[in-house]
Amino acid sequence: MAGRIDRDALIAPYDVVGHPPAPDLTALAELAADISGTPTALVNLMGETIQHSVAGYGRAPGVCDRADSMCNLVLDEPGQVVVNDTRADPRFADSPFVTGERANFRFYAATHLRNPQGLVLGTLCVFDDEARSLDDRRIRGLGLLARQVDDALELRRRTTKLVDAVAELAEVRAELTRSNEALHAFAGQVSHDLRNPLTAINGFLEELQYNVPHDTPSSEYVARALSSTHRMSDLITDLLGFAKLGGELRREPVAVRHLVEEVRHDLAPALSAVGARLDVGPLPTVRVDATQIRAVLQNLISNAAKYRHPERTPLIAVHSARQDHAWRIEVVDNGIGVPRDRREEAFSPLSRVHDPHDSSAEGAGIGLATARRIITAHGGQIGLDASPSGGTVAWFTLPDPTDGPSFASATPPRSARVR
């Protein structure tokens, strides 16, 4: 057995009750009167206890008790209803709209209005003060017109839903903007509060290092303490950058290869120090925030050199592949790799999936977390896989709606020894 329908809830999403008549519904009511040759037509929606006339022709829209409504009497009828003489029909003979109490309707015809699920919302009905009849062509015309009323109501419902969604998104965006501004202010204050004492400690340790004899246990302790303060300073910088990341992206056409070459230049001392080779294959031109994507590439290439295998010459390759409506950029290395069960953990803030006490691979554990935020903001994904050599494939995708490849250069992949 079907559950009871809450009729007020059923008609509420159409946002016509309690509002001035919509021009499109009024025009359809006028057309209904014209098709039927009657002086009056109404678009009625049926609530729990009230009938709402939301548009009309020949009679002002209004409300009446559902118990007095003529249309309420035919809501459960299987098809169109045509009553040539209401006074001769026992269903309507005592209706206040027939007896003269509220009107003197002698002729009545109604067609159900339905939602997309087939539930009856109300009726498109026509009236005349004179008894009469309608031929089949006019009855069919009213039926077709009722479907147009259905479509007009459904369009209004969807438009209202869209407007509400846009308003909600605007509110969420405004709240996010306020939250980001508060976060930026908080992060800046925390950074200031942490850096002041850290600067004092660092100055004291540098003075102490200057006065402590070299090659003594004390000098080693001071050096370790200084190294720790430097790491703390870097951590504060990284955390501040992570907290401030956000806001509107400045998208523009960017050749990813150019970004990689800039990173190569910046990392040249670090790459040269470990004898790393960086091979760059064809890379696309995409619409992105150049500064942010450059930061992602710098982090991934830096990691590839940092987490090198002690028994191999570090080899790093950057290349791309088309993937549906996106580009997949890969940074492949032959380093020590990341265990499968810890690859997702690597993207958590402050995560260190390798030995945190390994001084050869210092870092705050913020880089990959920042990279994920950047790529997610661009609508892409980022992850880690194993490379054929046992190292790591760090990859990310950038959405690109264009159909064909677009490369910054048609030259073959470049292989250059970092000196």
C-alpha cells in the first residue's frame, strides 16, 4: 500500500504558492480559456487543506478550503474530467462554486497536473457560467496544454533549486574566504611568536659555537643544536606556507617543460652534489597556476634526488602521457622507493615515511601534503607508485579538456648530465 502523500511538501518546491502569478503560467491559463472557448481558466495546486490558484484568466488567483474545491473531487479520477452541467452532477450540485455562494459555474473541465514521478499536483481547469460541451479536439488540446503547465512548473522547480544551490555555494565560499583569512592571520601570528624565541636561541648558539673550541664534544653538541634550530625554522616556514595555501588559482597557459627547466636550474647544486642525472621528455602546455605547479615539480624532483639509493647513480626522468581528458605527469627515479603500505601516509602533513633520524634526508614532511592540496585545487590527483628499478614514480594529473596533444617543444627527450 502506498504511503500517504504530504501535499504541502509536494507542491512547495515549485515556489509558486504565496507569490504573484508567474507570467508563463498566466499565459497558459489564457490559452486554456481560448482553446476551450470558456471565459475562465485556473491553474490550481492542491495542498493538505488549501487549494492554491496560482495563475488564472477571467478570475483572480486565490485560495479556498480544499473541502470546497471542485478540483479536489476529481483528484483521484483516472483521466480528464468534463462536466457539461454541474447542477445535474451530484458530485458538484452542492458546491459553493455552483450554488452561487462563491460562483455560478455550470460547465467544468479539468486535466491533472503531474510531477515527473506521476504524482498529481493539481489541475488545469476551465469554467463557464453556461452549460455546454467540448468536442474531442478541444479536450485533447487541454490535455496537451496541461503537459506544458507541467513543464513550466518543473522548470521553475529546477530553477529555484539551482538558485538556492548557487546562493548556498556563495555562502560557503564567503565562509571559506573568512576562514582562510583567519587561518592566514593565525599562522602569521604563530610564526611570529615562534620565530622570535628561535632567533634568540639561534643567535646564542652561534655565539657559543664561536667561543667553543673546535673538535671537542661541546662543539659537536652546539653544532647539533644549531642544526635543530635550522630545521625548526624550515618547519615553521613550511607550515606557514601550507596554512596560507589556498585562494583563487591564477590559471594561464604554461609549458610544463619550462617549469621543469626552472626547477633544474634551482636544484642544480643539490643535483650535482649527488651526481644526479635529470632526463626530460615531451611535456604539455596546460592552463594552471604556474607558481604552484612549479612548487609541486620542485618537491617531487627534490625528493627523487634526496631519497637516492646508496649503490646507484641517481637517475630522474620527467615525462607525460595523455589520460582521458587530462595529462599525467610522472617523476620517475631509481631511489630507495616508498613501501606500498606507506604511500598514502606520505601525503599527510608532518609525515616522514623514511627514517626521521637519517640526516641525509632532512625535511619537515610538509612537501607532499602541500603538493596534494595544490593538485586537488587544480582538479587533479596525485600519488606514488613503484618504478621498474624499485624506486618511485611520483605522478599527478592535470585536467585538460582539449582533444589533442600540446607540447611546448617538438624536440626529442632531452638527457643532460647535471654538473
